[in-house]
Amino acid sequence: MVYFVLILAVLSLGSPAAAQQGNNGFLEVRVKDHREAIEDFSRLDVAVEALSISPKTGLYFWRMGWKSLNLSIEKVDLTKYIGQRSATIFIGQMAPSDYEAIHLKLKAAEGVLKKDKGRTSIKNMVGPIKLSFSVKPKETTLIILDLAVMDISDHPPLQYELQLQGYELYNNSKLVEKVPPG
């Protein structure tokens, strides 16, 4: 009898989510470059391996883990996405929910230098970040990840590395949070 009551309680917790599927929201994730050393490159290709988000678990400890998103594109030339321009790497409908982190996993980053037309690989320093956001019914959540290629040639044998400089979070075209501020 106790098991039956426990199973009913767990099933009833999941039913509100199923009822809200008609009220999905939209999530869009974009990337751009933060202008540090991008001017050194005529081309800087970043190959995206995966994009995932971590649900805010709260009391729902069984939902722990990362949710993988299907990429819109898998390779971006960051020299084309500086300033206000950004490349969409994911856009899709999602059930309303709260999230606490995002992870942009890169396969590789390789560039062509302007000065000698030589190819150079770029050390990937991009990892998961803590970012609280919500996908709300019939609303659009936009996250712009601001990458920065840094010239670290004064630390041989390294030349360049790619870092996550910050992000912008929008809800229905309204800026909610920007890191770093400015």
C-alpha cells in the first residue's frame, strides 16, 4: 500500500509539465567574439561539439544532469560575428522550466592569421558556466555567449586561447542580465 501511494505521488508531480506542453516557450543560443585578438585573424573557425543546459533541480533530484540541445550549425567563423552580430547555434521550442547552467563544448578552434596567412590552433578554455534562466510559456529566452580569443604569445609555447568572456540574457527581447556589465 505504501508503494502504491508513493508511485501515485511521483506520477502526480509529473502531470503539470505534461499539461503545459501546448504552452511551450522558445530558447535561442548565439555566439559572438569579444574583439580582444580577433583582429589578428582573417578566419577563426570554431567547431561546436555539443550544447547542453542543466535543469534547476530543487526538490526534483531525479532530474539532475545535462539536457543536450540539437545544434542549428556546427561551425562558426568568429571573425564574422563581432560587436552586435552573433551566430545562432540553437533555436527551438521547449517546455517551460528553470535552468541553472549552460555548457558550450567545442571540438576545435583553428584560425588563419592575417600577418603571415599561417594556420594556428587555438587552445580551448571554454567550459560550463553557472547561468540561471527560465524558459517561460509562449516567451523567447535568448542567450548570447561572448567568446574571446586572447593573444598569449608572451607565454611560449602558447600563442592563442579561446575563453568565454561573458554572456547576455534576454527575455522577450528585454535584456535581463549582462556579464560583464557594461
